[in-house]
Amino acid sequence: MQADANTRLQSLRVDGGAVANNFLMQFQSDILGTRVERPEVRESTALGAAFLAGLAIGYWNDLDEVKSKAVVEREFRPKHRNHRTQLPLQRLEKSGGSRSGMGRSRVIPKLPFRQQALPAGGAFFLPRPAATAL
């Protein structure tokens, strides 16, 4: 991820069912060498939709107010940066995997996005597909 983004991650915020696995969260922290933050609300997709709806109707004033509602339940910090965590990364790199720039960002084509303003902020939408004859 860091190589694809060309930046150093300060932290990784995670969500979904897998975040209940403490071993997996610690392993990710060790592999990435960065802090992994698990939120109090583990299925945050629905929460994000609720936050956006609240912004749209004026329930919250701005994004800073919404950000203050996000609570980190537990933080995982790197503990093991040794051969046990580095070996899988080295194998991935040798195989031409994502660490060498052949990852997801080059496999999945970029889609054309455009930004449309909403009353209380902004959102990204895919352009409507052109009508095609059958």
C-alpha cells in the first residue's frame, strides 16, 4: 500500500468482521510497520452512510464534528520486525507482487470519476453509462 501510494502510512484504520481477530490486527501492524486502529463500531460502512446523511441534512455542522464521533476501540502497534514478518514480504516482492509495483493499482483500471457538490459537502459519483443499442 505504501509503495502504491508513494507515502509512509501513519496509521491504518480497519473495519469489518476480520477486525475481531486480534492476531490478524497485530500481524498487519507488524507487516506494515505502522499503527493499526480498530474502531469501536466495527461495521463502519453503515455508520459512514449515516454520518454523510447527517451532514446532508445539517444534523452535524462539518466534517470535524463527524470525525470527533469516530472512536478507536483498540490500537495495535508494531512489535515484531524480524525475519518472521519480513520473509512473506520478500517472497511477495520476488514474485512480482504488490510490493514491487505490480499490485492492485495497476491491475484494476481507473474509472472516470467526477465530483458533484452536495448541499452540505461533496461526494463522488460514477458518470452515467451512455445508452447502447441492443
